Amino acid sequence: MEQSWTRIVRWLSVNVSWAMPAIAPPASPQAIADAEREIGVSLPEDLMHWWLLADGMTDMVLCLPPECQPLSIADSLEDRRMHLDGWRTMGEPTSSDGLAGEMSLPFLDRFLPIGTDGCGGYLYVDLRQGELRGSIGWCNGEENHDGTDWGSTAHLLAATAEAMDAGVPCKGPYGGALPEPDPKSFVIWRSVKEVD
């Protein structure tokens, strides 16, 4: 985790140095414990480790594919409440039946957003039980939660670091993508087809 995050921060410092002040300080262990108490389950070790390195971003630095800003613990919990309230208002069940990685139309109480594109789309950690517990999925805000795009937070960050540091396309919900610096959004993730 630490190595991957260090590589990501190094790439940002070289390519979009003006984004560096947006990297938040590390979260406190108490904030993580409070989050676990609110959600009602333990968080994956790699997610906790990441938040203990940096508690998200304070600005729309879209450094995670497919163009997402890492969320702080507070913003993650706030987004979770918003999604749950929205689905419950529509009368949809949000209790987490099924196993991690299985498709779901509504947002479930065992989903935790960790990244946002600022337009309704989000990366989320699937905290349901099963072999894929802790996996990362993507929802563009209008479609189902179709399952797993990355096996874990560690896998997401490692793939991101490889795309940034070594030019290896990061596979995700829209296929392989590579990051490009951009003065308006800090980072744009281009599909390998667009890059070619």
C-alpha cells in the first residue's frame, strides 16, 4: 500500500504539482474506529492503511481511474448515507443479502464509497461477506453495481501506480486506461484506444 501510494504521489508531484496541496493529512485511528462503528463491520486492512497514509483529497484531483477523487473518511460516510437515504426513499431494500462481488441494483448498506467523479459516479468497497469482501466496484450513478473491477484497495492503488509510473494501462470498468496531466481536472484517464 505505502509503496503504491508513494508512486502515485510522486507522479502527481512531477506531472500536476499544483494538485499536491489537495492531499489530505493522514486520518486518525479514532476516525477509522468511528467509521467501523457507524457501518457495523470492520474495514479491510488495506483500506485502513491507505487512510492512515492520507485521508483522501480536499479537491477534485481525479487521480484514480476511471477519473475519481479519493474520498476522506467523513466524505465517504456522508456519501454512503446519501445513497442509502435515496434508495430507501424510493422504497428499495438496502440490506446486504448475497455475497461480495454479486450484482446489485440499489446501493447496499455494506457498500462504502471511496472515490467520486463529482458527477454521480463512484468507486465503492464491497463489505459483504465472501471471498471478494473488500473488492472495489464502480457505479456511474445510473447503472447497477455490477461487481468487482479490482480485487482490493491495494489492487486498485497498485494498478493506478503502474499506469502512472510504468505506463501499464490500468484495467477498469471501461477497459485499459492511462493517466494524462490536465490543468482543469489535474488528471484525465484516457482509454488506450484514445491514446493510440
